[in-house]
Amino acid sequence: MTGSPEPALADLDARARECVPDFFIVGHHKSGTTALYEMLRRHPQIYMPTLKEPKFFATDMPARLEPPSTGLLPATLEQYLALFAAAEAGQRKGEASPSYLTSHTAAGEIARVQPQAKIIAILREPASFIRSLHLQLLQSGTETEKDLREAIANELVMRHGRNIHRYSDHVHYVEQLRRYHEVFPPEQILVIVYDDFRADNEKTVRQVLRLLEVDDSAPVPVLDSNPTVRVRSLRLNNTLSALASGRGPVARAAKGAIKSLTPQPLRRRALRATHRSMVDSNPEPPDESLMRELRRRFEPEVLALSEHLDRDLVSLWGYDTVA
């Protein structure tokens, strides 16, 4: 990722302009962004690259909440735009990087490169979102504290004893949306409530298709991608993650040996199967007392979001009973 502002759309040559995305799914993590990405990319009038999360415009978030880089993320605008070079004429091009909503720079950088961009955000009830995010960060090897209460005691994500990010930074929903409203007109922004998406995937996707001005009568596959899981063993999870990315001399040597003997699809299936059988399991029921504490803490955010969206999320998300 670059640290300097990206050139404006008018500064790009004709070939580069053809590759600039038309829409961005900006977040949040664990709120249906993966499912939405998978459903949209199956539409014949839409092109989304295989790399779901380029994270290119989140220049203020250099992998703070991500596992160690595999070197696959685009580092230059040329590399980023190359992700969309295979799009056919007339297709809407888009990508899905949930970190763009938390990022303080992404909205402005996206607007500079594509002022006509359509922006899609998905927001989830804060307490359940934080719980799912914690489980995902454990799975990715980013978080090292398995107990959620301990993990958020100081609001900080811990990686190898270092504080790298605040959990509550993710649920400043109104502040995050305002960054986009400051640079895009309201008709280019669609805010989806996660509950609506879960209740009716197809209806929500058709709403997105209308925003993108493509055929909204095409068949819509209903998917449930990236489910929340619990990590049984942090040590085994981190070992498998290191092997998958080739981090460290031992992992690189092992990966090299496996790579020379095993086709890539088979390697990926084997690692996923190992994760499912030995590392992942269904999450335990939430600690209801902790969930109540989190809802009391995030009640002001929900009140502000309800006013911002002109929708009663207080009742929908059960915040009318937190006291």
C-alpha cells in the first residue's frame, strides 16, 4: 500500500481509467461482506477480482489487524488497477475491503480516484460484531487473548504482547459513515443493516444491484460465507497459518517441499480440511452478562446511528432493555 495520495481520476491515462473500480464494499468485517462479495461476483454484469480484500486505500492501516502479509496485496496503483484488467466491456467493477470503513483515509482516497464510486457498508449490532471480530482475529493469528472479556478489558487487540488496535474503534459507526458522506453524495452510498441481509439475502442483493444499475432480475445465489468459528488451539492455528503463508525458515522449507509434490488446489483443500477438523469448532454460546455490559457501553453509538439513519435500531438490536 502506498503512503502518498493517489492521483485523481482525471490524471490517469485512458487505459488506467478503464480499470478503476465502480463500487466498493467498505465493511464491516463479520457482517456479511464475504457473502455479498460472493453473490455479486456471480452476476454477469459485475466483475470482482479473486483477491477479495485488496485493502489498497486503507493507507493508515498497514496490516495492524491483519495476519503477516503473504506479499499478494497490491503495493502500487498500477498493481491495484491490474486486478480489474480482466473485466469485460460494460461490466461494473468492484472490490470488498472491510478495513475501508474503519480507515480514516480510505474514503478520501477512493473519492480522489473514483468520485462516481458507489459505496456499500454493512453494519451489525456492536456487541455481537465485537464478539465475532474477536473470534476472527484469533483465527487469523492477530489476536492472542482467547478470553473476550480479557481481550477488551483495555479495548486493545494484543499481538505477541503488543497493543495494536482498539476494539471500540470499529463501532464508531456514525463517524465512519460521515467520512464517506463528506466526499460522496447520499445517492451513491448504501448502508445495509446486517439483520436485513441475514433475514433476506436475495432482497438485499437486489437492492445493491439497483444501486449499481445492473439487471436486478438475474438469479441471485443465496450463500453464507465466512462463518464465525472458535479456535481450539492457538498454537496449532498459528502453525498452520505460518505453513500456509510460508513464514519463517522452517515453514518456508516445509511449504517448498509440499509445493513440489502437491498441486495447489489439493494443498489448499488439505489445509482447509486440517483447520476444520483440528483447529476450528463451533463457537461457544456468548457470555450474556458480558454482552449486556457491551450493549450498555455501546448504547450511545446505537442511539447516534439510529438518528443518523432515521431508523429505530435501539429496538431492533435490543438496546431498549440494556438498563
